[in-house]
Amino acid sequence: MTTWIVLGVILGIPLLVVFYGIGVYNGLVAYKNRFKNSFAQIDVQLKRRYDLIPNLVETAKSFLKHERETLEAVIQARNSAASASSKAAGNPEDSSAIKGLIGAEAVLGDAMGRFFALTEAYPDLKANQNMMQLSEELTSTENKIAFARQAYNDSVMTYNTEREQFPSVIIANMFKFSEAQLFELGDAAEKEAPKVSF
């Protein structure tokens, strides 16, 4: 009888460890999928913004004929950000892709800030119905991006915390669950949405 108990303990402990490891692994997969889904929500809103920007520039072109350099800088920054976003969307686990997107977004934010500062000097452009509508849509999209970024960062924080805690860290290292990158903008000026006032 005691041999059966000893045999049960000898076999039971490794089985409990295996089942616990499976549970930890599945939990890490679930957290990783949550932050990837959260990034997909950011990507949807970024694409919406990238679609609005050329329309804004096109509307402003007739009013800003002598400001070609600024308009080209906005389109170039938009294209770079769209490319970086596409790369990051392909693999949100790649921290270098997320960092590239953060950098491209900072450049785009700076270019959009200069664009809107420039439009302030043109009252006819500010009064243009199409420009006002596009600006309103852009403001709404910027708010949605901020909310999506917050949800993504919350998901990343939960995932990173779980993968760094003991004993999850053992499973995370065994199965190469890498650290996820937060989507944080650099300085305070970059954290503000472009000012749109029409």
C-alpha cells in the first residue's frame, strides 16, 4: 500500500509541474494575443489618419501655393509613418518595429504641427468647409488613437509583468516570449495631438 502512495507521489509531482507549466504557457499566449489585438486597434486608427492627411494637404494646396516645402514634408512624413506602421502591424512583437513607428509618428506629429501653424495665417483656408470637416475628422481620429494607444500600453504592461514574474519567467525564457514595447511618445510636445482649430 505504501509503495502505491510513494509511486503516486513520485508520478504526481512531475505531472502537477507539467500541468502548471502548460497553464503558465497558455496564459502568456493569451496575454501576448491581447496586446497584439490592441495594436491592431491602433493600426486601424493610424490608417484612418494616414488616409485623411493627403485630403487635408490637397485641400490646402490651392491656398498654400507658396508653402510647397511644408506640404511635401507632411506627405513625406505621412508616407514614412504609414510604412513604419505597416511593418509594426506585421509583427507587433518586434520592439524595433514599434520603436521605428514611434519615431516616424513623432516626425509626422511635428510636420502636422507646422502644417496647422501655417494654416492659421490663411483665414480663407480656415473657413473652407471641406477643410473644417477634414480637421474635425482628424481630431476625432487623434482621440481614438490616444484611447487605442492607452489600451495597447495596458495590455503590454500586463503581458510584460506576467512574463517577468517568477515562475512565469522560466517558461517565458524557455519558449522565447520576448518583452513587448510600449507605444510611448518621446517628449511632452509629441504627446499632444496636433492642434486643429478651425
